Amino acid sequence: MSEQAGADAFPLEQIQQALDQFRIDGWLLYDFRGSNVLARRVLRMEPREITSRRWFYWIPRQGEPAKLVHRIEPAVLDHLPGRRVEYLRWQELQQGLKELLAGAGQVAMEYSPFGAIPYVARVDAGTVELVRSLGPEVVSSGDLVQVFEATWTDQQWQLHQQAAESTVAAFDVAWQLICERLRTGRQVTELDVQAAIQEFLRKRRLVWEHPPIVAAGPHSADPHYEPSPESNAPIEPDQVVLIDLWAKVDSPQGVYSDLTCMAYTGSRIPDQVAELFAVVVEAREAAIALVERAFANQGTLYGWQVDDAAREVIAKAGYAEAFLHRTGHSIGREVHGNGANMDNLETHDSRRVLPGCCFSVEPGIYLPGQFGLRSEVNVFVDPGGTVHVTGRRQQEIQPLG
């Protein structure tokens, strides 16, 4: 299945197969005024179509789905299969919900126990309480959402590779500009490099949500630094330069490539910088190796385990407190997608790493006031379980002297 909306027939059979695979009695999708973007995407609703009344769509593990809709907006789910139940009063809503869920033991919703994975938690606590009061146990739909929202089609995999080719090439444009300016004694700033990257990607018909990060010297120690007119700094000799850029092909099905590479504006990389970047590379490779082993052995792998694999390497080197973010995030039509993140720091991401999904692997070490180091590649697990790494798998910091 793909992240795309509306193009194909609604995949009822595949959803029921997934419910059977995950041993869940049914999936209850709910929305109120656009509160649940995940449900709306799974149900292939138009992004601009905002309804004003609550609706529910019940997909049982077996049998016919059912729609519970308000009489003011009875046609809101007419594009979906299943019988329609209408309500007017709130009492009728609760009674209709009770009838829909009769006999169900476990019901999946966009809910995360204890708010552990906020990316999934789109259903309010009161609605979860209501469903529980009717008898079922509410479980997270996190893995179901991945299957029907975060997996890629063959076309999207091809578009990602096309985007990756351009994003990799954009680093060479940036390094060349810095080298030329430093060699000729002309000033080059973070914003100069950012503009050059965007111009290059724009010519290749790529688009992006936010401009790339170009961080020189101490700015590289801030993982989310963004150059601006107020913070823009000149790139000077003997500095670490971190560039993090992301873009996708300008297509309705375009998905992102999101990469980070490092350079040093000198001919010799300082020992400390080289040694710490070697740790970052080792952490990156440990995470990738875990993914490869898991799928080679057809085992179950969770996002938090990939984070642990990278984090353990950096902790053993004595820099646990300098690794300030998760190891990676889901990648899709948004640069931060709706699949599993490689995270056991900010959240304990217990979602499975599933075939058909893509994510970043980007460990880092950040020393405030000095410099920061990060290496980011993208990992795509194809439907057959083969692990592909895209981007520049940088082994050493590139000297620009």
C-alpha cells in the first residue's frame, strides 16, 4: 500500500488481512473537525474537506464495515464500503457506537498508551474513555497506520531515488562554493550556501518544506540551528561545516530524501573532530547492520531497538549526553513521515519497522560552543525485506582546504 489518497479502490481486504495479522478485532477510525489527519488519510478523504460533526468508521476483522455519521452530514463517508448508521442526538451516537462494537474485544484507534508515541495519539482521551465504557479494550493503531499510510509504492521508491541523486549532488555544489570563496578571499556565509543549494534543487524540479540547514563552527553544535538574517555567520577557515538538506520531486506522489554531510574548511581535519566523526559513523553503521540482520532473519524489529544500537556506540565512547536527539525518523510525503521513528530517547517507539517504509539514520555528537557532528542517510526496506541505503554514506569528513 502507498501513502497516496484517492487513486485506487479502498483496500478493505488488505486492512482486514492486517487486522488478522496483528490479531485485532477491528479498527475504529474517528474524526472531529479534522482532528485525526491519520484517519482521514487512511480513508482517502480530500485534505480540504473538513467536516463539522463527529464520524466513526468501523472496520471489523471479518464482515462488513459500518459508518456512524451525523444526519447533517450523512454523505461524508459515502465513498467507503459498508452500511450507514445515522445519529442526531448524542445518546444516539453512543447507542450507535455500542451496536457497531458489539462483540469486539480489542479495538484499534489512533491512541498511544501513556502518550508514549504522540505522532499516533490523534484521538482525544474522552473518546477513548467512551469506547472503553462500551466494553472493548482500546489498543494503538500505530502499526496499522504504517501499513496504510507510511509504506511506499514502486513509483514512490523510484521518486525517492531520483530525489536522492539530486540531494547528494547538492552537497558538491555547496562544497565547491565554499572552496572557491575561501580560495579567492571572498566572504561566504551560511545563507549564501543555503541559497545556492536551493537554487540547484529548484532547477532540478525539487521542492521542500523548509530551507536546508547550513551550520558553521559553533552553530553546528545546535542540532536544529537554522541560519537567518539575525544569526547568519561567515564560513571561515578551519571550521566544521554541517549541511542537512531535504527535498522531494515535485509530484503528488513525491517522497523525501533527507541527508546530512560534513566538511572542514582546512586541509587537515583536527584529531578530535576526526575521532568523534569515526564514532558517529560507527553508530550509523551499527544501526544499519541491525536492520539488515533483522530482515535477513525475518525477525521483528522495533524503532526503539534501532535507536539503542546507535546510542550504545556513542555511549561506549563516553558521549551519551552529547547525542541529543533520536537516531532517525520516518520519511514520506512529509520529511517527517507517519511511520516508526528510530527512537528510544524522546519516545519509546514500539512500532515495528515494516517492509515498504523508509526512515533516516542520523546519529550525532554535539559539543556546545565548539562543534557538532552528524551523518545522515536514508534506509528503505523494500516489500521483499531487502534493505537499501540511499544518500552519501560518508566515512570521513571532507576537507575543503
